[in-house]
Amino acid sequence: MVGILVQVFKWDKRWQLLHKCDLIFKRNIKKQVVYPTKLAEVGRLVDAKEGKYETGQLFLHRIFGYRGVILFPWTARVYDRDLHSPSKIASVAVNTSQPQEQQRSKEATVRIKSPVGGNDSTTTTPSAQLASSDLSSETTNLGVSSPSSSTSSSQVDAKDIKGKVQTFYQVLIDTRDCPHIRAQTEAVTFLGNQDSNRSLYAIPGLDYVAHDDIMPYNSTEKHPLQHELFDKFLTYTPDQDPPFVSQDTLKAWQEKNHPWLDMSDVHKETTENVRVTVIPFYMGCRETPASSVYWWRYCIRLENLGDLSVQLRERHWRIFSLSGTLETVRGRGVVGQEPILSPRLPAFQYSSHVSLQAPSGHMWGTFRLEREDGYSFDCKIPPFSLESKPDDMPPPSATTPAGSGEDDKKRGEDSD
């Protein structure tokens, strides 16, 4: 397993305590009943920045602990519903003011893969009774659910939610750490080249990281990160800071694939000390003689901010399409897992897909969580819009790095 030796320090004080400390990773190597520890120096932590990090900056992920390198920044608008709920602000403040060093452990063994089959219960209901004025307001104001779902959505009026501009980064993940993190490492997907191709392809080892989750460090190695795209995108230049400079291939790749990588909105909400973060991405449209099918992927992170472990048991989605349908999806767990969020391993992140026969819509829902003391509750998934973009650009070409393909499924099976 992979862990960070410096985790004995409180994370909120890490920059004062650790900015001159060497980073050391330890790996337990199983050999019969003996577990020897091998230590290897990784680098040296540096001070966190208020401004943007440069391309080529090495870092550790604050939540998942993996090693990574920054490719380029994104500017996103974050809609945090907790900021408009005084009771939630107080609750979150109490729990985050006393961080636990164990919460940032890397010792995770779950690798998430998309389920082969689904066990969802799906219901589609006509929504013609919704007035056109209501529909327009739902798409204009981010996070507004349909009138019939007001009890399932947050009581905070979406009109009062103001997005805050924050910086996120496109990063590469060290392949040595991929098996040990509680997040999908093939979560960035795109559609096939042809309209008749109903497959989704993944770009392995690519992630989106918030500015506050970056723990920068320096290394004297010429190849500090293992990823097939590292040497293609970056070149070692020792007189630069950071000493890894982008190549023309990275700039060309970014420009060509911008429409499928672009992130613009992030949604957050906390229930019973469990924070849910959602980032939607538009993937494109597939044309058929009978209809047009619009695809989105969405990334979801659950993070336990409390002291008691919780386990995700069920999901309950409601998917509204401007074509006039309201769909309900229920199922056990997510992506074939029922993850436990403990103080030692507080976070879990996954991606899934949804398709609509309309250019826009929105989703919201709940996760059914069970606490270690037996208490169960519904954790709200913040409502988020599904907005399409003009398909006037070609899909990723064969030169685009691609991982394993997976057959697309029905909407109910994809909504995890």
C-alpha cells in the first residue's frame, strides 16, 4: 500500500511544518507473513501558492494522496449551496476546524470500474403539466429542480446562489499510484469518431483537481512521474521553475480536445457532514435517422467531514429533459460499489454518464447513507444543469490518447 510518511502532521499546518521536509513514500511488500517497508524519496514540499500554478508543477493530491503533474488550468464557477445555509456553514466549520491527519491517508485498495450490468429501477413520467415559464426558469437558474421535486431538492432558492470563480487543473496521475486511490483513473471519457459508434473511450490517468487540493513539491529527477503522456507533453528544463516545460504536443492536444475537456460549473452541497461535489461535462451529440441523442458525463465526489463512518447504500436520481420527460432512477450503490467513508478514508470519487433526447435538462437526487451507529439518512445531490454546445468541431481523432472502450448502456443504467 502507498502512504505518505509526513501524514503525522496536521494538514492545516503542513505548510508551516513541512515546507522544508522531504517527502517519502512507503510501500508494504507482501512476502509470506513478513511486511518489510521500503522507503523512497519523492521530493521536497514547497509553499502553496495563492495564484495559479504553472504547467509542469509536481504535486500531491490533498484528498487522495496521489502524485501528479499539472498540465493546464481551467476556470470554473463553483455553486456552493452550503454558503447560503447558515446552519450548514456552522456545521461544516466545526468539523473542518479540527482536521484529522488520518483523513488524508492514501491507503485505499478499491479500484472502481463501471458495472457490467445495472440493477436500477427506472421510471419515466411525462412532464407536460409543467408550464413553459417554469421550464425556462429551470434552465436559466442553475440548480432549480422541477416544481414537483421541491421536497427532493435543497430548500435554498437557486436564484440566491451566486457562483464563485475558482481555478481547477487538468493533471496527469502517476500510474504507480492509480491502484491505490479511491477515484476512477479512467474517468475522462469521450464518444467514438462515428455517429454509428456507440462506444465510450477513456483517457487513463487524467483528472481535474481544485486549486486547494494541490500540495506542490519539487523533485530533482528527470522522470519523477510515470505516465505514458508525461514525456510527450513535457520536457525537462533544469533552469526553469518548475523544471518541466510544455511541448507543442501538449498545446496542440489541449486546443484540439478543448470541447470535451472543458469544465465550467461545479456544484456542492453538504448533508449530515457528508459533502457531495458534482462536475458535469458535455460530451457531444449522436445523430440517428430517428433522433438526436445528447451525452454528458458527470464526476461526483463524496467526502465525509464527520467523525463517524458512513456507507453509501442506494442512489436515487431524477433526470428532467426539456423534451418533456421526468425520469426516476433507483439502484444499489454506485458503479457497482457501496463505499465506506471513514475518518481514515473519507473520500470516494467516480464518474458516470447520462443521455437525453433533448439538448438540455437537469439532474438532482439523493444518496442513501448508513452511519456506523445505524442511523440512515438521505444525502442531497445538488441539482445541476445539463447544457449542450454547438457540435461544429470534430470528435477526438485517432491521435488522441485513448484507453479502454466500453459499450454505452441505457440511461437508467448509466445514471450512477
